[in-house]
Amino acid sequence: MNEFMEIFNSSDPENVSTSVKLLLMLTVLSLAPSILILMTCFTRIVIVLSFVRTALGTQQMPPTQVLLGLSLFLTFFIMSPVLQEVNEEALTPLFNEEINLDEAYSLASGPFKEFMSEQTRQKDLQLFLDYTQAEQPKSIDDIPLTTLVPAFALSEIKTAFQIGFMIFIPFLVIDMIVASVLMSMGMMMLPPVMISLPFKILLFVLIDGWYLVIESLLQSF
């Protein structure tokens, strides 16, 4: 601990550079959950997969840990070009002391801004621009992150709910058919969910549902 404090208190250029790197690393680690949720495709993926589980009516199958793990790795897969660009243009030059911290922040935010702007609806972005009474940006670089991030998150939630609605329709039809059949047979006390669940799982397996859902998510980006 004393050695760690000496690095921060030292005036030696090498130690100062090391302290900046440590401070940057701690800052990134503290903001990592927020960056993951609000500045990547993680939100859309995890909401859609949760909709799939709810539509099937399988309670905790697949488990929440599996859905979160799958969402996380899909996020890294989709965001890999952006992360690679950030590493090449911002992090590597910063660690090689070719640029300062302000320049690294500007270069690192560029790829994220480009990705988020492609997925953000103009209506959602305009909502936050009007609220802050900001001037209309002339380019993507002129859009502040404080405006783009909430607009992107709002668009992602809306898109995820639209996909989830389309997923719900076929399973809702199955529930309605089963309920109608049970009612016509006079089996009023038998919960329709118990009968429709095997049919929904069978349908989902026959059409290779997980493949179709993941394919739709990848194509949506």
C-alpha cells in the first residue's frame, strides 16, 4: 500500500505516467458496468432473451445466469470492431505516451458515438437536444455523450420491445387455442398453461428458435 501511494506522490515522470495509467484503469473499471449497459448492444440482447423466456413460460429456464452470460459474449462479439478501434486509436497510443489523456478520451469516444448514432432514432436524440436547448449538431462528433447515451438507451429499449412483441405473437396464439379447446371440452379447472407449455417448447425446438432469435439480433445491428 505504501509503495502504491509513493507512485502517486512521486514527481518522477515515469512514476507520474504509471500513476496516470493506474488512475485511468481504476476509472474505467468503476464505469465498466454503466458503459456495458448503456453504450453497447447489451441492453437490447438481454431484454429480447428475457422476452423469449417469458413467452415460453418456462419460468427460470434457461437460468438468468445463462441469459446474462450469453448476452455478455454476444455483446463482445458484436462490439469487437468498435473495441478494437478504440484500442488501436486511443489506448495503445496513450500507453505508449504518444497522446495525452484528453486526446485519448476524444479518440475513444468516436467509435462509440458512431455505433450509437447508427442505432439511435432521430426522434429520441431530438428529445434530449430540445431539453438541453442545444444547437443542432453538424456531425456525430458534435453530439455530446451526455445527450447521445440516454437517447441510444431509449432507442434500444424500444427496439427490444418491438422484437419481443413479435416473439410473443405465436406463443400467444398457442395459449388461446389451448384455452379454447379446454373450454369447449368443459375442462375449466385445468390451467391452460400446463397443456400449452409442451406445445410451445416443441414448436420452439422444431423451428430452431434460439438460432432464429440470435440471427435476428445479429442482423438488427
